[in-house]
Amino acid sequence: MEEHYLIICNPIAGKGSAQKSLTKFEQFLTSKGLSYETFSKDYPKDLQKFTCMVIMGGDGTINYVMNYYKEISIPIAFIIGGTGNDYATLHLRGLSLQEQFEIAIQKQSSQIDAGSCNGKIFINGVGIGFDGWVVKKNIGKKLFTGKMAYYSTIISLLLFYRENKIKITTPEREFSMNAFMLSIAKGKTYGGGFMVAPLASPGDGKLDLITIAKIGLIKRFRYLPVIEKGKHLNLPIVQFQKTEQIRISAMQPLQAHLDGEYMEAKTFDLKILKGYYKVKSKIY
């Protein structure tokens, strides 16, 4: 089958950076004699005539596309272009725009996992508790973007956030805790580079579950740079395990995010979706 690329570009992602890259990518494909169709809205109903999907935008764009189609059998490539680019950066870290274009047209792709949370697909991770509050408070924030927005919101919330009593059930164990934050990850970073899940792998068939227990105000500020650098898994307040299925429940609604998109629920049912997508990446 002749190569035919589906380009999905969010024109407002990254304050227009994805749109700026789009013209260059279209010229690149034309120079290689490759055909393509570009969509910024009203996506095609099915993918039968396409051989590869290229998503241009940030984490929010990726999340939207994954949940729009649910199942994508053709290889997927990413072009970094949002304010939050944690997942695409996992696969393209350090590559120039031109090198990202080359990755997008390479023949090689690898199976990577996704996750399901309350029926929605996620590909990078779910954060519950403090992490969810950070995303909620960041909605509509214009002064900073990316990591600066995430960091500035964290600093203000560290003073006032109160932990919740949460019950956590996996096939391996069941326990309750006053939780500051829970992360269920397939990617390593949130919030533009915070290394929340340093041992996560996109293709290991497991969800990384990181729980952070109730923590005093002084230690919140002391441990923030430790978590940012991914050095926190040995802290006494942290529990870590890899698992395939998780139920998280509480008496009151919990704030959360799914790949950076805000959500709220009393119960979260999560499971691994092994080898769910084929992705073009520099890391495989």
C-alpha cells in the first residue's frame, strides 16, 4: 500500500508553534514524494486509507485524539508542538524538528502500552490528589505555560492542600492511606518535565503506581525538588509498585488529571492495555 499520511494538527497548541511546524512538515513530505491529508478539526471517521498518523500538538492534543478514535491500528508519530509535551518528549527527547520529521516517516515502529481509566484512554499517566488540584488550578492560566505554570501553581498549593483518605486495591494488595498524591504512569514525566515516575516504561506491560503519604508543610517544600528530579522512590513517605489493574476510591470526589486533562470522581478503575499502539520513536 502506498504511503498516505494523516496529519492531525492543533493550530492553537503551544501558542501556535504546532501550526508553524505544520507548513514545514508538509513541505518535507512533499519533498519526499509522500502524500498526506491534514486535519485541524472534523477528523476523518475512519483510518482505512491512511498508513500513518502524525499528531502535532501537546499532551492535550494527543489525549484528545486517542480518545476520539479509541482504537488506532496504524503507526503513530508525534511532532512536539504544545505547552506540555511530556509524552512526545519521551519518544523524541533531544531531536531537532527536522529529526522529528525523519522519525515520522521511518518504517520502524514499536508496540507501546496505554491505560484505561473509567473508560477513557490515557497514554502518559493519571494523577490523583495534589496533582489533580494542580491541573484544576492551572486551567485557563495564561501568565506562564508548561513547566513554569505547573511549578508556580505547585508552590501556591503546597501551603493549603489537605490530604484525602483513599483506598487502593490492586491484584497484589489492598490498603488505605491519607494520600498526598497518587500517580499511575506509563510515561516518566508530568507538568513539563517533573520526573514523577522515573522507572516507567511505555512498553513493559505494567502501570507504575506511586503513592505519596500525608506530608508536613516543611517537608513538602523540601521534597519538591527531589520529586522533580525523580529521586523520590526511596523516601519513607513513598510507596511504589508495578501492576496491571488498580481501583482507587474515596468517600468524597477526588481531583485528578488524565494526561493533563482535568477529571473528578469518587472511584477510579484503571487497567493496562498492553501493546495497544504502534509508535514511531527514537528510543526503540
